[in-house]
Amino acid sequence: MISVELSKRFKKIVREAGREAEVSATLKLVVEGFGNPHAHTGLSIRKLGKHLYECRTNLAWRLIFEANKGVLSFDFAGDHDEVQNYLRGKRWNFPMLKTVKTETARASGGTFAIVKSHFFNPTFCLPGPA
């Protein structure tokens, strides 16, 4: 039996958007179908990382959740742009946002890593090793 946890943030977002019925129906389908790959396709469940997933309530709205042994923890909901902003804020905590390619560049006499990842445009990070 899979249990569901809803964070305060998740509940607030859903309530303010007025999508309680839509999200409730999706949560029920996710609980019934999680772990069944054929059901994942129909529910638009997509794996983002080791334990991180997203599913869609419709074409415009997504739910982000973490799956641990027997528990699905829903933490965020929103449209594509809101979800991307949420994930960007969490990028150092999620293995799914790992660096795909790292290059080094000389800038202002220091060495900086240019990070290119699956979800982001190249950005300058903190100074790397010299």
C-alpha cells in the first residue's frame, strides 16, 4: 500500500489555484498506477531523478513528487515555467540535474566552471579549482 504526503506548500498552491478536484483525481490515479510502467505512460508520470517524479493533471499543470519506499511526497504544483523555476531553485539537491558537461574558462584571472546541464542554459558558477 502506497501512502501519500502533501506538503503545506503543495496544499496552498492547489487551494489558491482552485484545482482541488482535478488534483485529487490525479492523486488517486497516481497511487493506483505508480510502479506499473504502462499506467505511468497514461498518467504522464515522468522520472526526473533517482526519487523525483512529475505527473500531469492536464496539459498545462504538473505535480512534482518524491517517491520513497511506500510513500509519495508531493511538494509542488504549477505550470511548465513554475515547475522549471522550482527545479532550478532545487538544482543542487536533485541528482537529475547533474552536470552533463563541464568546461573551464579563464575570466578575470580566475578559473570558472561553465556548467551545461539538461535543464539549464550554460551559466557561470562559483570559482572552480585552478
